[in-house]
Amino acid sequence: MRKIIESTLISVDGVFAGTNFSEFFAYQDETYLGDGLGLLLSSDAILMGRNTYESWVKIWPGSTHLWAERLNAIPKYVFSSTLETAAWNNSTLVRGDVVAEVSRLKQQEGGNLLIFGHGLLGETLLKHHLLDVLDLSVHPLVLGHGRQFFREDENAKLRFVAAKSFSTGIVTLTYEPQSEGR
């Protein structure tokens, strides 16, 4: 069975998205980016929601560095009820029951499935115990406003697996979400 790994950039105050998102990039050196590329290269496909798709399709198709080459080549499953098409190379638009579709993908043969960010898709996968690994890259920032990683009434039990620190102040915390039977 494939594992689903979520990798999310997060500030010390729990913000993972918003108008100040670009501030995260100032802390990402070659070592940190190399770790992320390793995770991407070891995965067989990416799962993403509409917001990630719409942001990334504007950036990656015209780029040629290693990250872009892998992102353009890897199969991408785009979960959306509102997108008309997903024209980015190797993208498949997925509609319907997210939990059932992701469960089906997870049961298939192959390597890891990767999701970047913790939007509605990530929330849904965590809630339904479909995430196997949660990598939180905590950046040394307090953003003060933006989308919070955990929202009101969202809860999860996590088992600590590892921590890795980078010279720029980023600490990546790796957890395994726990559910009954795990």
C-alpha cells in the first residue's frame, strides 16, 4: 500500500497560507531545498486541490530547473468540484468523493503520494485517517495573520517521528497521524 505524505511550510504561529507566504522563501537554502527535492523525487504522484493547482500551473510549466522538471513530469491528481479542466502536463482532474478516490489511489501499487500544503484536501485526508506522514517545516517567522494549520474544531493525535534542523532556522518536524488501529 502506498503512503500519503503531506509536506507543509508553516510559521511559528501556525500560519501556512496567506498574503505573506513569500516570506517563507527567504529561509530556504540549498540544503533545505535539496531535502524537499529528495522527497519529491521519491514520490510517484502528487495530490493537490484547486488552489494549489491554480497557483502552480502559473509557475512550473515554464520553468526548467530540477524542481520544475520533476513537477512537470510527475503524475498529478487534482481534486476539485469547480475546475473545468486540468491541462498541466500529466494532470488528472478528480471529482466525486475525495475519501473514496484517495483510498483507491492509496491501494494501488506504486510509491508514495505527496501533498504540499494543508488546504481543504489535506484537512480531509487527516480527518479521515488517510495521511501516513505529516512533515511540518516550521520557519522562524511569526506572520500574525493568514490561514492557520489547525482550525477550530479540528483535532488530531500525532506520533513524533523525527526532527531535522537547518542552518537558516527551519526545523522540519515529522509526525505520523494516529487513529484507532494504528
